Amino acid sequence: MQKLGNNIGGYRGETLDLKTVLADMDRAATAANWTRDHIDLPSSDPAALFGFIAYRRSPNRPRRRLYISTGIHGDEPAGPLAVLQLLRENQWPDDLALWLCPCLNPAGFTINRRENPAGIDLNRDYRHFQSAEARTHVAWLEAQPEFDFSLCLHEDWESQGFYLYETNPRGLPSFADKIIDNVATVCPIDRSPVIEGWPAQNGIIRPALKPEDRPQWPEALYLIAKHKTRLGCTLEAPSDFPMPTRVAALVTGVRSALQSVQVRE
């Protein structure tokens, strides 16, 4: 499978009909008995049209807690589409409690831009909180319990294939290799020795974590630094490939993580 060659200087691929996608998500989540959290943003903020939306679902006796987020960059449409597919399939382990933020930068999608309309990259705003979106999201996160593991779904417009970041400061059993093995059946893997300036092996980046030395924090670093998750993976689909391939990569990555946790138990 070859790259399409559309992404020159940035993402140039398909966009979302965001209102339709969010409405479809809400119908699927409601049908599966998720609890919806909706928080209005300041009326002066462009994101106020959508507000902050999250979903929660918990069995009577949960053994594990999983947090999933996506849509923090407005030029990465495969993440929300993957979440929509997962919600429709509704195939979650019976003993797993779930928290889901399906689109953290809705206003960014309306302009097909990585940043929000104010020009802030939300995925660099989790230390200083310049944006209403990050502040609202973190206030919601602080009201939730600690997660056993987290998955942040992304795309990379320059990538040669799928790859992931793993943040695992406690040295817990990893499921990163299993994700790569399974995603390789539906999408090429970027096996470069260096990806985004980080040493990588077999499509996996395990960055050295020194939050205090990083002037800007992505969401995944905030989750680790503030002890909101014990183990995190950021999944990166290659956005110069066809949309079905990118969505399949992210859906397969999430499924693989769920399967690995069940087997480990």
C-alpha cells in the first residue's frame, strides 16, 4: 500500500461533517447506555457552538478503567470516525469502566486546522492552559478517578505508516508490541529508527519523561505527570493514506489494547 501523496506542507485529505459525526456518536452512546457530560464553554469562544462533550460508562464491579480521547487536532479526522465505529460496535469487556472524550477541538475541525481558531495547539496546552478547551477538559479530568490505562488517538500527516508512543513510567506490562502486530495487518507500520525526532523501534517510541523540562505539555504527558493514568499509548495513524485504512488502524489499535488487558488478567 502506497501513500496517496496528497499531504504537501500539511494535511490535504478528507474533512469531517462534524455535526453529523457528533450526532451519530451521541445516538450510539445513548443506545449503549453511556452517561453524557456536556459542559458549556464561554459564549465568546468559537468552541461554544459545540461545548465540551464526554461520555462515561461503568459496570457494577469494574476491574479496570480506560480513558480514550481523540479529535484534539482539527486536521486529524480519522480519530473521531474510529470512535464512532467503536461506539456502534459496542464491544467492550464487561468489567471495564470507560471514559471517552470524542472530539477535544471541535472548532478546529470547522476550519480543518490543527490548532483551535485562536491559533493554539491544544495538544501543547496542558501545562499553561491558555485555551478554554484545555481548561475545561482538565477540570473534567480532575473530577474523574485515576485510569489504569489511556489511549489518545491521533494522525500524522508526514508519517510513512502507523506508529505509537508509549508512556509507562511504572514499568507495567506493555501491550505496545501487540498493537503494532495487529495494526500491521490493516495498515503499513513506520519502522524508521527515528520518528518525530525520537528514537523508535518497530514503530514504537518510548520517550524519556521529564515533565519539568518540557515547557509545553501534550495531553498524554499531563495524564502521566498528574497521575491520571498508569500507562498511556498515543496511536498515530498515517493521514496520507486512504481514510478507511487510517480508521481501521486506530480501531484495531484500541481493540488490541483491550484484548491484551483481558489476556493479561
